[in-house]
Amino acid sequence: MVYGIYLGLGLMCFDVGFALEQLKTIGRELAMSSQGGFGQSKEFLDLIKSIGEARSKAEEDRIVLREIDTLKARLSSPNITKFKLKEYLMRLIYVEMLGHDASFGYIHAVKMTHDESLLLKRTGYLAVTLFLNEDHDLIILIVNTIQKDLRSDNYLVVCAALNAVCRLINEETIPAVLPQVVELLGHQKEAVRKKAVMALHRFYQRAPGSVSHLISNFRKRLCDNDPGVMAATLCPLFDLITIDVNSYKDLVVSFVNILKQVAERRLPKSYDYHQMPAPFIQIKLLKILSLLGNGDKKSSEQMYTILGDIMRKCDSASNIGNAVLYESICCVCSIHPNPKLLESAADTISKFLKGDSHNLKYLGIDALGLLIRISPEIAEQHQLAVIDCLEDPDDTLKRKTFDLLYKMTKSSNVEVIVDRMIDYMISINDHHYKTEIASRCVELAEQFAPSNQWFIQTMNKVFEHAGDLVNTKVAHNLMRLIAEGFGEDDNTADSQLRSSAVESYLRIIGEPKLPSTFLQVICWVLGEYGTADGKYSASYITGKLCDAAEAHSTDDTVKAYAVTALMKIYSFEIAAGRKVDMLPECQSLVEELLASHSTDLQQRAYELQAIICLDARAVENIMPMDANCEDIEIDKNLSFLDAYVQESLEKGAQPYIPEDERSGLSTSSNFRSQDHESSTHALRFEAYELPKSSVPPKVPSVLSSSVELVPVHEPSYVADVPQPATSALTVSNSGSSELKLRLDGVQKKWGRPTFSSTTPSTSSSDTFESNNGTTRHESISSTKSKVHDVSYDSRKQQPEISSEKQKLAASLFGGASKSDRKQSYSGQKVSKTNSHGADKSDLIKAASSSDTAAVIPTSQPPPDLLDLGEPTVTSSAPSVDPFKQLEGLLDPTQDTTKLSSSGVSVPNAPDIMSLYADMSLSGQSTTVANPPPNAIETHLAKQPSKGPNVQEFLEKDALVRQVGVTPSGQNPNLFKDLLG
Amino acid sequence: MIRGVIVMNDRGKPRLVKFYEFQPAEKQQELIRSIYRVLCSRAENVSNFVKVDSLFGQDVRLVYKTFATLYFVFIFDSSENELAMLDLMQVFVETLDKVFSNVCELDVVFNFNKVHTILEEFILGGQVLETNSSEVVKTVEEILKMERAANSIKVVPSIPGWQGR
């Protein structure tokens, strides 16, 4: 049905030269008629000038406040012409744009919308759309005007009203204008129809319910015989399809047909942009198709042909062509996979990545992230490009690359990726992104950690640098891991893990400015396991803990953890039968805490004091070694109190009545109001909440006496409490039990299912290898740089692909399926060399020969380049050095490639940047020595149609200088070079 | 959808601010300042895209480009294509240049109502409405003509009427 619609349309010819000529006259007229030369008054000019010259924000504010006063006075004067008023309104808008309150003038803007004159009406509408939000009280005064204007004969008035509708109408006022907007969908002017569609879309966004019966209109407008209206309809349809795909599956054929017609240039020429047929419409359609084809084989199959066509035809030399290409890749990756399309998507991606433009690289990385979900193997051939992007100074590109790495992390490359992420995390200041990266590191580490050792080290790093930004849950996870170990019956490994943790923490604890969460973990681990392996004395550990508590004297939580840790260490000492002498600093710490404002700290300090005085047997019961792993049984019925309750009852205490039963009784007035309040829902005021809290202590007399059950500070309580083992544990070990409780529901993600068992055995050979590799690399790079100096422009070299980088690449991209890769080693090798280009094969050969040489002694199966991925390789100190050398190499080579880009295989994608560069000021764009040929062409093409108007040009220039708005720019004429 | 369009000069002074979701004045200033800070920290010859999810929420990006002393900034979410936005910005600027011959910063400052008119033709309610520069020029020209026509007729008689109120 849609298929034939655009066939009958004639070409919409528009004579650009004519229009420009006219515009120029308009401009001149305006310039002549106005006093300032910009169509504004002298006053406004002066205002802008003085603000431009303001030296500080305070001075600017003073000027603006003065202006506000002036405007207030002027606006309230009765003799004010409409056109003065218009100017004041513009100044108000300006003032508000600078961040000052202009609300005193809102009413004038509202009044101006009532005006008959189009100029004033439009100014009024502009002002209200900028000033008011859709819930503002004044809107109600405009609705009437809008209604009237929507009915106007003048379509420009209708358009102005529709603009306002899009911005100002809220859910309540939609019904007031809805019928008219719907009527306008059939307006004869396509501009009005377009805007009406948008307005309806806006209504849908605001209040989907209000227009749900009108959604069929969007489908109808899709068949509008104006392509512009059709294109406008794609916006709401995109939204609708995003929400509910299934209701729109029937439109797949139509969309495909429209896309086909667009791609076959059946639309009027006026929709062409940079020789592309209606690229913006294509992009929108591709977005829609990718939604519709997602996971739907039948629909996807209908799209394959057109997608293939578009990707083939697209002009990859222009910006917009690449935009369409990128969108096609997104679509191909989203719909049911088709091998042929995926292949061409992969080709396009590699073109993007090879280009010089950062924008293209960005899109390439993004698209790669989409594609690897379908065909993970594709990542490999782009490894070097990805690593280049990772090293790029462009932050946006770097982040995109990290997104990609995050998506392709697996157990074989997690160490490299997380290391990189952490390095990057340390280097940035942006809180938001730091948090994101930190949580990603944690997530990846939890999911893929090859060993617990590594996990703990990684967590330490994350905590050290972003501890305040990560979820506390992560800390608890870490503690649990240390406590529970591998979850296997391998006690030696567990204790090794703990000792290494303790060791690392003892090293770290002295550092200043550790995040609170991390300190808590440290204190807890030191308390639990500090003395466990006998390597460190109790006094050493306690000393460290006291230092930490003192250094963070403002942080109560850390102090609490530290005191509890002290308590644990002392009680372990006592239980082991050793004599405890408290260090003086511990003593003073405890004394300080005894008088602390925090009751929690006080209690802990008292507990510590109490425990130290006890004998070994009692302490052992209170603080059993390694108790944190025991499951705490919670006796919800408090059955151990039964005897006590019985006793009290016999003594005449009132029996406990459960709360639900209690609310049924209405014995006391207090209860009455209580349950009255809870049972009636109609009137509920917050103030009534208060009494509720006072009820529980009042009710059971049994409970009130139960205070004795927590006699923590009484030295004799061990003897009193009937079952010290459980209750005392819960009380005194509160630090750990608290943690315990919060840990439930945390899935244990780490572990070894995917961990390759070959790694430990190869590690020795790998370190050897890495040394070998780096020394080799140094020699290579030095020779390379020499070669480079000599013949640096003779051919396109890529010496930057050092063995180091290849190793990084290998560790990132290799090892996806280590076992099968080993078998196909030789074949892989060949393809690798090919993909990197023959000219650097010597380097690869050199690198690989060093690899094999290194590996042979250990008689391992011959590893390919991809197997070098060992943590030791990247984290070892010498590896840093070659990178620096590399960076020195990088710059000149990039220049070479740039200069010789006209020559070689890369199709002229990079020209886009320079194309744009010719838009910018010629004085600034010194880098663009030779604009690409097509840029020059457009230059030339433009010149005759619109020559520079020297007179006007100079006037403006002079004025700008005089006004001094842009003292920094030498040449105020923005787009001079656009005009040649 | 497009969240906003900002034009500011290289010293962070806003020249045109249009948000398609209402932002209170203070929030606007804050956003402009933060964006300016981000843009200043960008090196030359890097991509034109910046992720600004910390300012605007999940998945919101901006495209910016410097034209002489002005930064043009489009803020948008994942339903738009970055490169296409960059080209739309290009078209917008080209249109400005056609309407104000040899457009410069002061044109934008003084005639921001006209700039708004042009922008309204391109983007309505956060959706791209038109992408053809000459179409927009045509429409804007028509509007200007109408406005002037209205003026010449109305100027004399309407002023006394207004004053009489």
C-alpha cells in the first residue's frame, strides 16, 4: 500500500540562489532599519557589551541586576509601545538565560501571545515557552489563545501555536486542544501536519492515556503523501514500537518498502543531503527495523535485502553516510543474524576502526560491542585497533573502549582488563564514572576471578582508590570470601589466603586517607586472622589497629571495627593461655572510647574491658576462634526464656499478649486510639504516628524486666546467663554477626569452573618469557625507531605494533577457547599475519620466534601469540617501559599515515574531519594544510551563489570589535570560510 | 529524543539555551556550567561526542562542535545517532549562516529570537522535524516576511490602541 505513494511526486525544486539573494536584502534592511545594526536597540547593545566586559561573575551579576531593575520600572510604566515591550521581553529572556529570575515579566509574555501581530505573537510564544514549565499557573491564560490560534487561517500562526502546544500543554490541558490538533493532522500545509504529528507525539509522551485512542492516526500519517510528514510520524512510531513491538509487526513490510524507496532515491531531491537520499529518514527507519526484527526471524528475513543494499550503496566518505552505515550495523546486529550481513558489518567496522577520525573510531568500537555478542570471534582481528583506542588521549573513546572490554570479559582475560580498568579508575576524577568503573571492576572480579588471591588483591586496589564509591555489600562480600575461603575442604589454602590478606592489609593500613569501608574490612580481617598464623605478635597487630583508630578518629564505624578487632585479638591471646598486656596506646584508646558520645563505641569498649579480666575458659566460650563461619541459629521463639517467663508469671506478672490479638482488645484508651487509627484508612495524619513507638515497652511486663539479659558491662554476667555460648556470642561478637546477616542472598560467583588449569604450570615459563620478550622488544623498538627516522615517509609503516602491544592484545582477545586454538595454531598464525598486513610480518616473526624460543625448554605445546596472556606479563615492572617508548613512536607514524592517506587501502573516510574543519575559523585551523578535494569543490560551488558581502562584513567586524564581546577571538566572523 | 540545544561561547557564556524538558533556571545554569567544564577539558582533535550520563541520566550523550568562538552543543539520548546529530548541527549552523549572512556570535546574541525560530523548524518537542537547510531557510524567510508585513500595516494603528488600555 505504501509502495507506490511517492512515485507520483514531482521534484520539489528550490532555487537556493534566489533565496539567498532575498535573505541578503532582508538582512540589509534589518541592519539599516535598526539602530544597533543587529536589529536591537542601543540599550540592549550596551547591556551585552558591559556584560561582555565584566571581569568577574559578581560584576556581571551587578550589571544584570541593574538591568532587571530597569526592566521592572519600564514594564510597569503605562506608556509603553508594543515594540518597546517586545524588546524588553527579549532582554528579559536574555537575563533569564544568564541565570537570573525574570518572573516579574512572565505576565507580559503571556499578554503578548494575545497580540494580533505575528511578530509579537511569536515573540510572546517564544518567551512563554522559555519561561514557563507546563505546570505553571499562567498556562491557563494561554490555553485560550492557543485554541484560537490553532484555528487561525494563517498557517504560520497555527505553527507558532503548535510549537507552544508541544512545550506548554500538560496532562490537564491536553483535552482542551486535542480535538484541534487532531483536526490539523489533515491540514493542507505539510508543515502544519508535521507539527501536529509532533504535538500528538508530545501528548503521548506526557500522558499516554489521553491519546491512546488516537494512535491509529500515526499509522495513517505514515501514508501521508508528503515525505516530511511521513518522516515526522516515524518519531512517535519509534517510541510506540519501543514500548510494544508486537502490535506493530504488521508494519514491517511498509517500513521496508519505505526504506527501499528512500534508498532508491524515489524521494524528491530536496531530501538529499550530501548526495545521500534522505539519510535522516533512513536512520530513523533502520532504528525502527532493528526493534521490529529483534529476535524475529520472519520479520528479519524481509529486511535482509534492503539492509544489504544500503550497506553496499552507502557512501563511506561522508559523515552522514557513515551515520547510516553505523545504523545499519546496529540493525544487523539486532535482528535475526544473517551471515552475509554480519560479514559486511564486520568489514564496515574495520573500516571505521582503521579511519583517522575519532568519531568513526568511536562508532566502530560501539558497533564492535554490538557485533561481538553475535560473533565473538570478530573481536580478535581488531585487537590492535581496540588497544590503540584504549591508549588514545580522547576520553570519550577510552570510555567506549572500556565499555567494549567490559562486554567481552571472560575468565581468560579478566585480569588484564580489570587491571586496565583500575589503572584508568585511578587516573580519573569524575565521581560518577569512577563509581561506574569501580562497580564494573568488582562485578567482573566476582564473576571471573581466576583465583582468590587475585580477587583479594583486586578488591584491595578498588577499595583503596574508590572505596567510598562502591557498595558496602562488596566489602561484606570480600570479608566473607576471606572468612570462608574457597568453600572447599582445603584448610591450608584458606589459611594461606588469610595470611596473605593479613600481610597485604598490614602493609596498607598505615597509608593515609584510606576509605572508610576499606578500613572496616582491614580491621575486621586483622581482628579475625591477624594473629592466626603466628607470624605477627598480638602487640604488633593491636598497635596497628590503634594507629588506624587514632588516624580516623572522626569515623565512628572504623573505630568500632577497630575496637572489636582489638577485643578479638586479646581474647584469642587469653584463650591461648598467653598473658595479655595492653599497649599504652590501646589503653588510652579504650579509655577514650569509654567516654565516647557514641553508645555503640562505649559498649564495645566496656565489653573489651570486661573480657580482658576473664579467665581463659570463659573467653574461649565467648570468643571462639574462627566463629564467624558458624551459622548462627536464631531462636525466634526465645525458648531459652521460657523458664524465666514461667517464673515471672507465677509471681503474678501479666501474660504477654501478641500484638495482633492486643489490637482486637480495646481495654485502655491508649490502645483504642491506636487501633482506631490503624483500622480506618480514610483519615490518616502523620502526627498520629508518634504514640505507636511508646506502646511496645509498655505492654509486656515480661519484656521490661528482660533488660537484664543484656548486662554487657557487668563483669559477672557470664556466670548469670544460662546459655553463654549462644547469647554471648551474639552480643559480644556483634561486629561479625552483623556482617554475617547482611551477607545472605549474595551469590557466590567466583570460583574455578572456567579457570584454566594449565596456568599455574606455565607461569614459570611465562615470567621467563616476558623478560625475554621485553628485552627483545627494546632492541626491536630501538632499531625500529632508527629505521623510522630514515625511511619514515617512504612507505606506510606500522612499527607501533610492538611485541608488548601484541601481548596485551593477546591477553585481551586470546584464550577464548584455549584448547581448540592450540590445535589450529598454525592456521591461526597465518591468518593473523595476513590481517595485520604483510609489511609488519617481520616484526611478528621476530616476536613469535622469541616466544617459541622461550617456550621450548618447558616443552609446552607451542603457544601462539594469543597465549601470552598472563598477569605477570602486563603487571610486571619492565613492561611499563616499552610502552613509553612506544608512545614516542606513535606520533610521527600517525602523521605519516595521515600524509600518505591518499595512497593506500584505507578509503577516504578520514576526510570528514577535514571537511568539517573548513567550517571552522581559518585562523584557528592551521592543522588543515590541504583540505580534501571534495571540500574544495563545495567551496567553489558555493562561491558564485553567495559571494561575501564585504561592506556588511566589515561593518559587523568593526561593531564586534567595538562591542568587545569576544576579546579572545581575533576574527569574529564565524563562518567566513564557509563562504570562501 | 533530543534533550537540549545549547550555544555558548568559549568562555562559557550561554548564547542560546533550549531544553526540551523544562529545567528550572538554577538547574539550567548548573548544567551549562558543567557542560562547559567538560568541553574545556577536551583536547583538540578528539571525537565530538561526550557521555554526560552523570548530568542527564542513563545513556545521554552530547555532541559538540566549535565554530570560531562558539560551542554548539546538542544533548540527546540513545534514540538518536551521534553522527547524524553532528550533521544536524552542521545543517543548523549552515542555516544560521544563510539567514544571517556571515553569522557571528553577536548575531546569535542579538537575534536569538530568530535563532530560536530557526531551531524550532529543525527540532520540535525534542524530535527532529526537518533536516533540509534550504527548506528551513524558506520557512524562516516566510515568517520574517509575514512579520514585517504585519508590522508595516499594524505599526501605526495598533500603538494607540495598546496605550489606551
